[in-house]
Amino acid sequence: MPELPPAFSRTGTTSPFGKLDDWLERTRIESAITEKFVERASAAFQAAGFARKPKAEVVRDIVRVVALWPDEAERMYGEGVRVVVQMINGMSDK
């Protein structure tokens, strides 16, 4: 992948692990699944009182939850990750 300029945090805080310096594999997926993902993620963030969050940031938060476990991810990354955890937990009730 081409070298990108450094990403600056909108909140003024950086990740406890440092800058975003790596990539996960790009994944092709059906457009209907992408639409459902965006719809559910948007609804979860709106219900929590947040503006819509970009798809890539929601995917990043999901990866953090899986890698760190929900409690540690919430502690380290805060409210945005908490919404993702609640979204995933709510799906298990279905």
C-alpha cells in the first residue's frame, strides 16, 4: 500500500498502542451486507447520541474489541468502543 501521511486524532488523544501504522487485509463483501452493517452501526451510534461514525472506524473498533476483549477495549478507547460492544451484545439477544 502507498505511504500515507500521519493520521491525527480528532479527539486530541492517541491510541495507547501508538499511531495507526498497519493494515488488515482488504475484504470483498456483498453490497447488501455492507448496507446492513452501515444501517445497524448508524442506528447504534444514533441511539447512543452520537453522530454517524465512518464505516472504517466502526470496523476498527470491532477489531479492537475482538483483540482486547470488551472490558479492556472500553477502558482503553472509551465511549465509541462501548457503543460497538453494546451493538454486538444486542445482536446476541436476537
